[in-house]
Amino acid sequence: MRHMLAGLLAVPLIAFSSYSASAQPAEPAPAPVSSLIKKVDIPYQEFTLANGLRVFVHTDRKAPIVAVSVWYDVGSKHEPKGKTGFAHLFEHLMFNGSENAPGDFFEPLQQIGATDLNGTTWFDRTNYFESVPTAALERTLFLESDRMGHLLGAVTQEKLTNQIGVVQNEKRQGDNQPYGLVEYAQIAAMLPADHPYGHSTIGSMADLDAASLEDVKNWFRQHYGPNNAILVLAGDIDAATAKPLVEKYFGDIARGPQQAKIASPVPTLSARKDEVMKDRVATTRLYRDWIVPGLNDADAVPLSVGATVLGGLASSRLDNILVRDEKLAVRVSAELQQFAQLSMFEVQVDVKPGVDAAAVSKRLDAILADYFKNGPSAEEVKRVATRTVANRISGLESVGGFGGKAVALAEGELYSDDPEFYRKQLAGYAAATPAQVTAAMQKWLSRPVYALTVVPGEREAYEEAKASRGTFAPSYYKAPAKGEKPLAAPAKIAPLEATEGSGTSAPLAAVDRSKLPDVGPIADLDFPTVTRAKLSNGIEIVYAHRDAVPITQVSLSFDAGNAADSKARLGTQSLMLALLDEGTTTRNSVQIAERQEILGASISSYASMDRTSVNLFALSDNLAPSLELYADIVRNPAFAPAEVERLRVQQLARISDEMTQPQGLALRTLPPLLYGKAHPYGVPFTGTGDPKAVEKVSRDELIAFHRAWFRPEKATIFVVSDQPLATITPLLETRFGQWAATGPAGAKNFSAAIPAPKPRIVLVDRKDSPQSLIVGGLVLPLKGTEEITSLLSANDVLGGNFLSRINMDLRETKGWSYGVRAQVNRVVERTPYLVFAPVQADKTGPSIAALQQQIRDFLGSKGVTAAELERTRNGSIRELPGSYETAADVLGGIQRNVLYRRSDDYYDTLAARYRAMTAAELDKAARDAIKADQMVWVVVGDAAKIRSQLDGLGLPVEVVPAAQ
């Protein structure tokens, strides 16, 4: 687990169970990095069309899907003065339809069941990607080629005006977060204004306001030719099949201008630059930043290793010194943010509340100076290499999305002219030495630093758009779903034989674009077979086999969750979980962290409202020692007094941070309004609890909570692995089979009555907010264990996906939001229905009115249409194979089946359920469950700007300060 704090002191023994890690033999050596690297392999074949389009094909038959990934060599670094934000703005326009496929790009792709669908823009590139059923690949290639070669006739002023508004709301949404303005300060301080990397990808409000139709059309003409693009197909496809399809749809597209190489020198500050920024944050944060060379430079890997040792490992130097030992910080990090032509070496330290920030700043500089002088140890460098390879192996399981194999190939080709660049990187990590790392740091980090301090205070005036008068991150077309991460795992070459079309090929005649290609038969999902076993003490193992990559994932799930927290001590569970890997009866926190890193393992904990899980990701080569560590953490936490106090401070800081974040404030405010404070679900959905309670919870209460809820009769072990169950079971039996409970078991009490709905608006006054977050909610008359597939499908139409009515209205029609959604937040007992709508501040009241109208219309005379039913039914059926591609996907699926008391073959029956759905059935499910006039609306925004907009909505308005 990535901890906030950890323990170094000797701790008293606690008799939780008879199992003891110290009783085991000396810890075995992990698999060597050299053998792990051999498992990182992405064979591919390649060909190039006559128009310059480079194509790479990787075959992976584990699922009947193909990842389609198109990367263009254009990003924000290509934007001239006065055109900032254009690359990302154009990415948005690429989703608004092309000449032969009018309408939103998501419509035909949802019909075919596309998953992992999005587009992103960053400094160096713009990419578009989706994973589709194999039988729908031809239609997907038609769509991608149409927007590459036949777009401009579909770009209108209306679409441009709308997407300018959407992008500006995306900018507001990012800027509205705590520390959300940091990137602008960093770029302005470290890079000249005319440098290619000298402005943010999202751009300025003024430049976006000024974008003309001719500007954006010229952008397309200049940058979107096939010779400036890379197409990767990865999955259930081979080059012999792919080549004629690619030639058919892309072959007639004319070449565009050749992209010129951009000079991008690595600038050096003339002297150290110290700046202070005020923001509405809870914790003072210190930054140390240097601009260093890009990822192709020989020093890139050594600098990355240096940053990871410094602040990227759980056992990092900064963690050990500032968090564990000297207790001056509550969070630290260091990383090398790599781009094609330069990178940023960044250090962050969140100062412990009550500690003098100036003293911490001075101490940080001393630590950095010493580290840059003396460098890391050989053992530290080895742990970084092992962790890096483990992450790559994990990424190999997915063919597409934000971090799959298609990304590895495209990224290497675009940034380094080598689709196998990942091999060079991994070899560099494996071969890195302390001397190389030290030399690189001394060369680049002895230069003047940019030192930024962000302190609590009022923000400066915000730059607004004419119409309205953090860290680096790419800009997306739609917000990534939870768990989606940009960046990938990497690959190997098998050159295509000349007879299969290697080299360039001649263009074909123009394809018939008068209609979309047909979609072939798509087989229903064949979910992995689930088998079961039991340990001696009755713990059930629920197992599924996946062998695409040599990894094992384990989740030890307990019937607990946030609902198990004592009302008098809300936050006890969160603190207990944070302490699990901060020391056991035989290992201290540093030993735990180092052991995970050298094994390439990752142990994490998570609590939903109903379940608490401790999860293990392990390389199967290191499974036995990884399970040894895992069991020790679960069964033998020490709860050392000094660790309890340090983690308590950490959790209180997290709560304070939540109370500066729009979503954190909303998720703390809404639950007791819906459920009442006495109900187990009437607690902050964040799980961090009540700060007053966290201040008081004792070590004895933490031990009691662990004993009451972490016990065999409340546990189920879920496993997805390339290893057979016959191998897994004895390993688990040894570590958990003799585990016995101690003391009375915990019990959740759901007898508290849910209060009658009290419709109103609760306005959380968060000053200086350029955007308002609207969250509406009500408690449905349904439990999560009931059959609610029809309701979920009805909600897909209303608010559950990109093409939903509320998103299309507020985003694609009105341009008031970056994205709006509604969800059935499924829990075991009475389930809440939630609507999330971040909107520009001056449209807060009208947005609530629009949401209310859309919901009333849907529940009234404007129910599910025939077109919506077809799209929902087709998409739901066809996306199933892509939704359960990876071991993590399968692990989540088998856990949900147990939680909601469904059969093991539930997912195999879903396609038939969807086919049988009718519009009338979906309408009835929604009308029976959702009562629009009973919703409570929480609005997080600046009351001075938005209160007057709310008074005319016909609901009582209550204003509460954010600090409460």
C-alpha cells in the first residue's frame, strides 16, 4: 500500500492469531529482473501505405476485440502564438461527426459495443482510440478514416462555438481544483513564452475565444494528413487480414504537409527562482522543479530512477526522512514527467499542519543537496527496476485504452522512431547503476531550481472567457473513468514478410462511403469459468483462470465497508486500513515497503460502502513470497502507538483537503441529507470520517475494529491467476487456513429509518470557484441485491453514458459543462441515485432547471425511444467481451456477483437479458424508482456569484460554509 506515514520504531507484539511471519524460513530471493524483462514482449508486424500512414499490427487472441489507436504527430507544442489550446480544441471537433458519418462519433461506436473510447491531447501528440468487437473492425476503420480524410465539410461554426464552450468548462473544472493553477505558474517560470512547451495544453481563455472556423480548418489541413499519423491495431487481428482493410479505407486519403521537426532546447534558469502562490488549499505544498532532457536522452532513465528513489517508492528517501522519521510532512512525491523533447523533474512536499513551512523548505533543500551529491544505493536502484518491469508486465494484458499494448507501440514509434523503444527503456532500468544515476542528477539538478510554495489564502482574480465575464496532465475528450490511466506497457518485432506487404503500398481507388460497412456476427461474452475451494477454517476461495500475462491478483474481501464504522468514531476503518502496512509484529513499514518493491508486488486496501478489501498484485514468479508478506499485513498489524499518531495527523490532513475539493465537499455533505445521520450509509462517501472522531479514536479501538471485522467468517478470497487453483489453494491454506477469530464479531445495523425526502438545495459556499458542482440525489425504493438491469439500462439513456440525454443537453447542446452523468450507486441495501454536473458558475441555476426538465420529461411522456433502445441494447451486448478483457476486470466481476448474490454465470446470461428488453420495460423501471420531485440538490460553488440564480427554482435554499 502507498502509505501516508509509516513506522520505524520497535513495536509491542499483539496476539491477533497463531500465524507468524517470523516462524517462516528466511525470505526467498525474488525472481531476477533479467528474467522478468524477458516476459515483456509485444510482437508486431508493420507496413506503410503509399500516402505515408504507418501501420503496426499486434496479434492477441485472448478476447474477440481489436484495439484501434490512431496517433497524430501534433500537440500543443505545435501551436503558434495566439493559438494556444487549438490542438485540444480540434481533438474535440474530431468527435462531432465527419462528412460521411454525421452526428456524434460516439453514436456508431456505442452501437457496436466499443470500450476504452476516448481522445487525448498533450504537448507532443493527439491520439484517438477505441477497442471494438472483431466483427466491427471494418466499420471502425471506416469511421477513423473518414475523420482523417473527410472531416472539413462537417465542421461548422455551430459545432466550433459549442466545443469552445465545452473546452473552456474542461479548463474551469481543472482550474477549480486545489492547486489547479500550479501548472500555469510552473510553465511561466521555467520556460520562455515562445518555447514550444511554453504554454499549457488546455490553452488560454482568450485564445479559445478568438478561434475562428478558418483557423481550425487550417489546423486540420496542416497536421492531420496520413503521413503525420500512426495506426496501431492490437488484438484479435493479424497483418494479413488488417492490410487490405487499412488500404481500402485509408489508402485514398491524400498526403498532407510534412510535419517539420521542432527545435526544443532545454532551458536553464539564470538563478534560483522562489515564488509563493495563494490558493484555497488546506495544506501548504512545496515544489522543486527543473527542466531536463526528454525521454530519448541518455540521462532520461537515470533521472527517472533518481526521482523514483527520491520520492516515488513507498520506501523513498523523502518518505523515510520527512514523513516517517522527522514527521515534517504528510505527503511527499518525486517523479520525472517525461515528454519527447524535454522533461520535468518535480518534487512535492505537503507540510504537516502546524509545522513551519520555511523550516521544512530549508530541510528539503538540504536533503536534496545531499542526495544529489551521494546518490542512491544499488538496492534502491534494483527496486526501481523491479517495480518498473512489474508495471509493464501488468500493462501487457490490455490491448488498448490508456495504457495497453497499442499505446506502447504507437508511443515508441512517434516519440522515438522505434516501436520497441520500451525494450531500450527497460534495459536501461535493468542496467542502471548508482553511479549513472548520481552523475545524471549532478549534471542536471545542480542547475538553478524553481521553488514554488502554495499556501492557504485567497486566489488572484480568475481569467474568464468572454462569454462568462495541479500537476501536468493531458486533456481528454471526455473525462477518464475511474481506474483509467494515461500511459502504457511496452513490446517485440516480427517483421512482416515481403509477400505480406512490408514496405510501402500503392493507393487504392476511393472507397464507397455512402453507407457504413455492415457489422458481422458478434459472439456473446464467454465469461471465465468460476471455481471454488475452501480453506480449513471455512474461508471460501472464488477463482477464475486468466493466462494472458504471468500475474496473480488476489482480493481478500470482508463484509465490512464504510457502513461498519461506529457512529461515535467515524473514520476508524480508514485509519485502521492506513495502518495495516505501517508495521506488523515482525516487520516495520520500511521493510514492508522494500519487500513489496523487490518482489514487484503491490498491496493496497479499499473500502466501499459494504465491503472492505485488501488486494494483492503479484508476479506469479514471486507469488509465494508475495503471499507471505500479504498475510502478515492482513493478520498481524502492530498498530504501534507512534504510527497511530502519525497516521491520525495524515488522515486529518486528508479530510481537510477533501473540504477544499468540490467533489469531496459534495460527497461529505449529501449522504446524511439522504439517509439521515443514524443510518449506516449516512456517512461521508469518501470514507475518511468525522475529524472530531478521528482525533479521539484510540489504539485499542483500532485493534478492536480489526478483530471485529477482519476475521475468517467475514472473509472471502477472490483470485484471478495464470496459476491453477490447485497451486493457489495450498499457498493460501498455509497462510490463512489456520486463522481463527478473536473476540466478538462486528455487526451492521440497518434498522435506522431513512427520513422522508425533503427536496431542497444545499449550497456549500466555496469562494473563488469558477465552476459550480451540482450533485443531486435521492434514495431509491430498491436494494442493490435486487434485479435492476432494466433500471441501469434506462439510466444509460437518461444519464449513464456520453450519449445520455443530460450530457448531450448540458455539454453538446448548451456547452455549459465538460461532462454530466447520473448513476445508480449500487449498494447492498437501499441504493442512492446520484446526478453529477460540474457547470460554469454563471449557468448554475439554469443547469439545475435543465436537469430537472430532462428528468421530468424522461419519466413522463418522453420515455425511451426506439433508437435509444436499439443503441442501448446493441452497445450493452457487444461491449461485454471488451469489458472483461483483463484479470482485474474479471476479478471485479466475480466480486460483484458475490456481493449482489448473483450466480457465477451471471455475465453469461446478460446478453439474453438485454435482447429481451423493451422500451416499456425500461420506462417502467425508471418511473417506478426515480422520483424527480424528491431530489435533494447539493451545489458547491461561490455563493456570492450563484445564490441569486437558485432562488427562482422553486426549492428552499440553505447556505452552509465550506469549512463546516
